[in-house]
Amino acid sequence: MFPRYLVDFDLQRLPRVRTDVIVIGAGIAGLFTAIKASDTKKVIMITKKSLLDSNTRFSQGGIAAVISDEDSPEYHMQDTLVAGAGLCDEQAVNVLVHEGPDGVKDLIRMGTQFDIENGELALTKEGAHSHRRILHAHGDATGAEIVRSLSERTKQDPNIELWDDHYVIDLITQDGECHGALIQKPDGQRVFVEADATILCSGGAGQLYRYTTNPDIATGDGIAIALRAGAEIRDVEFIQFHPTALCYPGAPRFLISEAVRGEGAILRNINGERFMDKYHPQLELAPRDIVARAVLTEMEETKVSFVYIDITHETEELIKHRFPTIYEFCLRYGLDLTTDWIPVAPAAHYMMGGVKTDLHGETAVKRLFACGEVSSTGVHGANRLASNSLSEAIVFGRRIIERIAELPPLNRIPSEFHVAVHRKEMPQQAVVEKKLKLQKVMLRQAGMKRDAAGLQRGLDELKRQSAFFEYALMKREEYEFSNLLICAMLTTKGALLRRESRGGHFREDYPQRSDAWVKHIVYRLEEGHLKECIQDA
């Protein structure tokens, strides 16, 4: 039984703040939509930490958009559909590939400085792309540049009020309509922020897994609070594991961008043998799920915890110019990208599914929108095409603001609204231990290779942990663990239901793709109980 609200509250006793639009999250989706909304609306932007803490800031490769005359939206669409393994929404992909270039122009107008070569925007190629269409900045610091430019614009905007270090506990709804958010301030006090529209831009759930390229803040909050509020959650069994994260003693799982392979890097096993020719004709530029499983297979067969990525055959000048961030980071740990093979292993990177939306980012809950990794627009299907995520955020961010402009004013929710549930006192326990246990369950039972027995064991263990919902929660880490637990249960249950292998979901007991599973698994809550619906794609 899932709770509707994580905490008890009484609106009569809470301070109220009124605004036009709430934006939750500070990645590219949150920053871009807040700036767009601020042209005509008052915006409160809420971040768990600060404007500089998001998945976007760590994005290296770039943003995919058709810029070159040699490319076309049709090529981009075909590449996206192939990578998505039969589960993409063709209408959503069509929107992405045709509106992406204008979104990039918006970013440039907002101050983003993409790399230029010979007087034109520099383009590179990544896995499963048929043409060079990836724009990048400072070589391999595209996300950091986008966050820099949009953050500066946001700070200067008089219509955007920034609430750093605030935590959204839940969304307040009545009669299927979102009225705003219940928020905990840095000092522990709570406030109700009421708005005509609420936009979830809270990122993904990389912290479901012990090894991830995501920062600590990626705890699946948006997915869990949207589910509790009445939204539908779709396709969360599809987790993308990036095949090349740094795997070296003392170093974090730092992303070694796919663009490194796009510029000619090759993968070698512990014996120095190039191996991708055994797995796919596109070699190192095969779709990410195929490369990641190939890497895992080589690790298992050679009984080591890593493989190597090797770009030493390229010139020192090219490597330092194109990948300055990766070069400098590796150097801190005594690894030289220009002369050394770099040890790498797969790590959880991106959730293809999320909060189900329409083509204007609206969820099943009126006035509630989702944008970026937290959303499921239908663009990514079973496996996201490299660098489509940043494009998706700006394309659907623009569409969300168009829809919000059409909304009538919101009727205020009555002050008598309150939630009172008898909850047990939280025992003395370390939530960090519970989180680590959850991450180990997900890694072992719902990781890159899955089977029915392991998934059932994992789901049983997660259900035992669900007793956590019965306690009175007060702290941010308790809310985060609750949200991770919900996301873990959704992912594991979906993986158990889907009896096939497709995209980011691989079942060793059902290793083939099945035409019977050209379907989506969609969840919603009914009176606290999780209900799944299997829908045709």
C-alpha cells in the first residue's frame, strides 16, 4: 500500500505563497522552461541544492539536432526509431526532430556558446547516429555550458524567484487537478506554494543503482510524487546503462562520453583484444544497450571488473582539444587519455520511462506537466538515442509553455484541506544503510541482465522495505529513500512483467525480442494500491 502523501499537514496552519508557475528542478528542462514561462508569468523555481546541481551539468557529449545540409529530420527520426526498438511514439519523435533545430537557436539566443569550426557550428557523431548532428561546447562540457548560460539568464530574470535548497515533498491535488506543492525549507519548516501550473523537471533515478553516472540528487523524486498525485508512470523498466564509466580505484564513476568512441576510440578487453566485432556490425558505435552488454560479457568471460577504452591512436592535439574535461579528470587519477588505455565499466545512466505526458508535456493530472528525464513523452522508447535527451527537454519545454498560456486561472483550494494519518515514530536507523541495501538489490536483481527468479527475489525484498512508509517522515533523506523505494518497485515489477528482451531491458530467460510485447507497461495508484495497465505501443 503506497501513501497518497508522505507527511501529515493542515493547509490552515501552513504559510501560503501564490505564483503563476512552479518549476521543480534546475537542469536544462527546468532552466529552459522557467525562462520561457517568465516572458508572461511569475515563476518560482525550486532546487534541491542549487542551480549548478543537476544531471545536465555532467552531460558531455552534446545535443542532437539537424543542422547540416547533409542531414535531415527524416534521418534523425529513423535513427531514433531504430534505437528505441519499436516502442517510440512516432508523433513525439516527429515533433523532436522537426522542432529541435529551433530549440537550439533558442539556446544560442539565451547565451549558450557551442563550438565553432571553420565559421560553422561544429558537429560530431555518436553511437547509432547515421550523420554528424551532435552540437557540443568546450569539447566535452556541453551540459556545463548550457547550465552556465541558462543559470546566468535565470538569475537576472525579475520574473523568476529562485528557491535553492528546498525540497518538494508532495503535490497538492483536488478533483484530479494540481494546485501546487508542499515544500520543506532549509530550516525544516513547510510551506504550500499554490500555482496555476506545476512543471516537474526533477531528473531521473540514477541513485537506484550503486554504480551510476548521476549525481546524488537523482533519487526519482518527480516520478514518485507524480505517481502519488495521480499521474501515470510508463516504461520505467527500461534503464540505460552507459557502457563506459571510469572504473578506477578511488575515482567516482565518471562518464567517458560516447563522443570519445564517436571520434574513433575502440574498446579492448583485459587481454588487449578489440571485441565489438563479435557483437554488432557498427562496432563501438552500436546502440548503447548492445555495447553495455558486450562490455559486461567481456568482463564476465575474462573475470575482471573492467575493459579498456583506447583512443591513443589519435593525436594528442585532437584529444586535448575535443575532450579537455575528460582528459583533465583522468589526469587527476594518474591516467593520461593520450597515452593510456582507460579502464571503464557500465554504470546506470538514464531512465527511458517516467511520468507519462501528451505532446504538450501535460500529465493525467490537470495543470501538472513533466519535462526532461522525469517525463515519458514517447521519444526514447526502449533505448534513448545518444544526445536526444537535451533536445527533448527544450522541444517539450517550449510546448509546455504554449499549453500553460491557454490555462484559465486556478480556483483556490479550501483552507480546510488537511491530511492526518496515524504514523509510527521513526526508529533509530541509518537511512544511508537502507539506501545501500536497496541499491545492491537493484544491481544484483534488476541490473543489466535479469531473470524471473532474481526479479522476484528483488521485488519481495523491496516489499519488505515498504514498511518504511508507515513511519512519520521528517528529513530530506527519508523522503528521498521513500521515493527511491517506489521507483525501485516500479522498475522491478515492470522488468518481471515484460517477458522479452528489448532496448535497455534484457532478460536472460527471455533473450529475444517478442512481437507480443510491442506494448507499454503503465502504472497508476488507485486508493493506495498500484495498478498496472499494458497498452499497445
